[in-house]
Amino acid sequence: MTRRPSRRRHSSSKSLPSAFSSFARTVNLVASTSRSSTKLKQLSSSKLDKKVPSKSRGNRFIKDTPKEKVDCSESSSEEENGGIVQLDFDFFSPKLEDFHGVKVLLQTYLDDNQWDLSGFVDLIVGQTTVGTVVKIEDEEDENDDCLYSVVTALNLDRYKDHKSIKEIKDFLLKVCDEKDVLGDLRILLDEQTKNVGLLVSRHVVNFPPELLPPLYNALFDEVARAAQDEPRYFSFKVYLLVTRIYKHKNADQRKRTSKSCSDDPIIYVWPEDEIFHKLSSWTYTFPLRSRPTDELKNYKSVGLVMAVEARKVPIFQQELQSLISQS
């Protein structure tokens, strides 16, 4: 039975509040960086500041998976009044038409390596029972869909023979220089793959952080429902995440002495990664070729791989909601 969407208007303020936690400072820094660069808005589309319809109820998004293209509602327009911009967002199950938008969001998933990214995106848009894309539709070209975010979880055993998954596994093993972690990584990638979900999540840098709790709630709710219908593919015990952070160049040599953003040893590109990092069973980092912006000249881009036990998902959801509310 098709789930009917409901509408929710999201208000985004241009003037950011003072931040006291590292989580809030990360949210504010990334948001301020996105405002200072017009190129960031071109990540998935040149018109990300257009009208955006929403489908949500409370803290749970209700997604449509229409067989035909759904027209965007024009009932709410973008308006600026006292520094407030009203935006409405659409949440959908992924479909084949989202291929290009998802590929753009994931273009640096494995740094700048050449690999079967197109095949990887095919897996994501082909799995409609678990996964969400957040997008708008260009008014001038109804066939031009742009994405704000994608989040999903792929079973490593289900796709173990797929070229892209093989390349991801090879890459993660290759860049792991920590011997204590390498053994655990091999176990997840070889012996326990049937219970490992590769949690893939990417947003544009100016994605409103207050939308993260319901977005992840929707993901984990879908995993729980899918586990009842297809326990072989969605009974995850561990989530594996591959992400990117900014690490201070002197983070390993000096102690933190200030609460300013520039003194944080780590800045998380995607704020929720701070919570995943804290809850992870083990992690490792590896250098990236990409460089941070001028605003982060004292930092270096670092890849971060995390293993998080599925039983800690409720803790993640609670802490994410709490920290977003505080920030």
C-alpha cells in the first residue's frame, strides 16, 4: 500500500546562534562555509535555493514511491524576512531517475580513486525498500531532479560479487595501516558480511541539520521493517561507515586549549559523524588527496572508517536529536 506523504515547512535562519559544544560549532562552521561559497550550491544543482516541497509527519518521514513523476507543489514560496528562509523538502525512496544526483553526491566517496562508482549508484537506486533521497525539482525543466541528500544501508554479503563492492573492500583494506584494526576489518568484510550494513550517507554542505534526526529515523525504521520481510539481507549487527573529516595538522602533538572552532582537533564534515565516531567499536583514518577550503587552512582532509554496532542505533538517534536541538 502506498504511503501518503504529508507536508512540513522547514525554516532556516541565516543568523546562526552561539555554539558551545564541538557538535554545534561544527554545524555552525560548515553552515557558514556553505554560505560563503556559491559553488557549494552547485554540488547537485545550480538551483538548490528554489522552492522545495516536503513530505514528513512529526519526526518520521512518509515517502512516496510513485510510478510516475510527481509534480512539486508551488503552494509555498521561498521568502526572506528577518533573515529567515522558508524551505520545504521532498523525501522519496530512490529510483532510477535519481542516478545522476546520487552519483554527484558520492563522487568523492573513495577519494579521487577510479572505481565502479556508477555500479555502486545502481545498487543504491535499485534498492527501494531501504533508503531515502531528499530532492527538489527544477521548475524550468521537470526532468531535472537535484538531490540534497542520500542515505541508505547495503548488505555486503548480498552484493559481495558486485564489482563496486569488491573495489570498496579492497580499498578499505589497502588504506588501513593500523594492524590492531586490520584484523577486525577483515572479519567484517569476509566472515561476517551477511550481518554488515554499509551505511552510505551524503548531504550537500548546507543541508539543514535539524532534518537529520527524522532522516535517520526513517532509515532505521525501514531497516527494521525490511528485516521482517527479508531477514537474510537486513538483519544487521554492525554498520560500516566510510566518511571524511577535517583533522588539525597538529592534533596529535598538542593539547586542546580553546573552545574556538579553529582549535578543535577534529571537524566533522557531516555533523552526525561525531556521534557515530563516539559510539564506534573501532575506527581508523587514512590520508585524502583533497584539500580543505581556505577557512580550514590549519586542517587536513582525512578519511574515517567506523564500525558501529546496530544495537547502539537507539543511542545514536537519541543523542542526534538532543544535540541538534541544543545547537
